[in-house]
Amino acid sequence: METSPSRRAWSFVHPRIRALRDWFDRPISATLHRHFVCWFAIKLVLEPVLRIGPLGFLFESFQDVLELFQPLAHRALIVGCAIVLVSRRLQWVGLAICFAVRLVESWQQFPYTGNHPLLETATLGILLLWPPRVVSGPTGSGSAGQVDGTACRFLMFAILSVYFWSGIQKLFHGYYGNGEFFALFLFVSEGSRISEFFLAVFAGMASWFGEPAPGLLSEPDWLRPATFVYPGWAIGFLIAQCWLTLVTEIVFPWLVVVRRTRELGLLLLLPTATVIAVVSGETGFALTNAACLLLFFPKQARWSYPLAYLFILVIHYVRLWSFGDG
């Protein structure tokens, strides 16, 4: 008797759904969960500090530095993160404070809340909804046990989804196919971090080609077609950067999903987190990005988190110093 198409489809989909469910339910190391929560808290503490240049704490007055922590939201974040870092038992209290602050900020910015703040708010919410419930007792020290991995699994799924759907969005809204998205920063975003990056790249490429470096187009003039004179190598670089972004965001997450290419996908996505910090200057999101991706490397958590954070912060301050902001 021939099997119906619906039954064949179900027989194909059902074991994969069950495998995905088993993956979400699989316990993880308590140490990995603790590392993620602590490093995410450290990331929240770092956010107001990231605007200070590499020598800012030496040459700025103490009052100027202190003003970074004057807003009530920043002080509440500091308190919440401090609780997370010093107390496992009261960890949920610190997470609740941080979540409340992020939720209020997201609500105040709605409907123009950025994707990155939304991801951080969702991360805090997931950690609150699925606390680290012990599923097997410790075998000696308190960090050797297994805890419910649902929260971390959702975060691993979320970071891959953020990449993929962001790439799909970019593919269909049309600004990336011809390089227009990054080109717009040269027209109307003077002083932005992305325009600074591209101008620095163009200066280096122009020196290599022995040509004058193209600069920003002033706002009154860029509407005139005659003023849109950019060398072909500069336009080609913008188009290549746009398509590289599309390929990275759409293809790399699927490499992680497929078992045979998982390690390759992860090794490609981790440098992407650093590239985000280099091109856009969004170091806060790069730290969140790296923290979520490093959940895929449970055995390396003890050294991979500090190493990744240090590398991204070095990139951040080198970038500030190079552009004269520090």
C-alpha cells in the first residue's frame, strides 16, 4: 500500500522535531551557565564605559567619568549586575533588575527599538524564565553538576535566528544588492562609525592605487548626479561588503545547524562578531554576540569568554584611538 504524501512528509519532519526537542531538553554544565550569566553581566557594566577612549580614565576628570553612571538606569544596571556576579542564590534578583531596566528602555524607544537592544532584553527574559534548575547533583565541587539547559539552548537558537532573519530582511529590502546601504553612509551619515571605517579603508586603498582618496559628499551636493564621482574600486568594495554581509548572515547559521559543517559555521561566525565591532563600532552587540556563540563551546568556557571579550575590547579601543575619538 502506497504511503500518502502527508504521511511521508510527517515521517520526515517528526524525527527532526523530536531531535530538536531533545536538544533543547539536554542538560548543560552548571559552569557554562554561570560563565554566560557572569560575562553577560560584565558586558552590561561595560556599556557606559565603552564611550571613553583608551586613555580616558587618565585624562578625564573624575567628575566627567562619574557622569557616565549618573543616569538611574545605569546605576540600577550596576546594582543588578553586582548581585549576579557575587551571589548565585540571589542571581535571579540581579537579572530581574537588569531585565526591568532594559524592558523600560525598549518600551521608551518603541517602535524604534533597535534589534540589538531587543536581543539583550530577550536574553535577560529567557534567563529569568528558565533558571538553572539542577538535574543531577554535583560530583564533588559545586560547579561540577548539570543544570537545565533550556535557557542556554534558546539563546543559541536566538543568535542563529538573529543572523538568518537579519540577512533575509537585508536581501529583500533592496539596499544591499547594489551596495546602496553602505554608500548611503558616505552621503548623509557624516561622522558615523560606519562612514569613518569606510573612509579609512578608502584612504588605504587609494594610497595603494596611487590615487586621491574619495571623501564624504556634502549634504547639499550629493543630490546632484554630477557630484557622484567615486572610483570603480571604491564602489566595488561597497558592493562586495554588502554581499559578504548577506552571505554571512544567511549561510553561516545553516552551517551551524548541519552537524557535518557545525564546527566550520562556528569558526566563521566568531570572527563575524569581531568584524561587527570593527565596521560598525557596535562593541556592545559584538560582546553579546560572542557570549551567545561561545555557548556552543562548553568545554572552552573558562578561557574562551575572557579571551574573546579582551580581543573585542582591544579592537574597540584601537578603533577609537585610530579615529581620534579617544
